[in-house]
Amino acid sequence: MTPDRMRGRVKSFDQVFMSAGTYMGHLQMGTAATFLGVPGAMIFGGCLGSAAVLLVAKYARSLRSIDI
């Protein structure tokens, strides 16, 4: 939960990383496609994303009990 006085800072931090993350993802996929080809890069990206979700599900169990 974000305190009211910090919400603007948290939102700006979120917005910067969401914008930059998209471009970093494009860079990653372009580099992977150069070495693995487009189908290989897509499969690699899907496997990497699935692994990240599984790791977060295993090691960040406290995220499941956050009250919104």
C-alpha cells in the first residue's frame, strides 16, 4: 500500500520503468532474433516469461495475500 504523500513519486517511477521496459524488451527480442531466428526468439521469450512467472509464484507468496 502506498501512502498518499508518496503516490505521485511511485506513479512516476512506475511510468518510467513501464516505458523503458517496452524498449528494453524490443532490444532483447531483436538481439535474440539475430542469433536464434524469429521463431527461436519467440519460443525463448515465452519460456523466459513463463519461468519468471513461476519464480515469482514460488518465492513471492506474500503477493497473493495483498488486499486491494
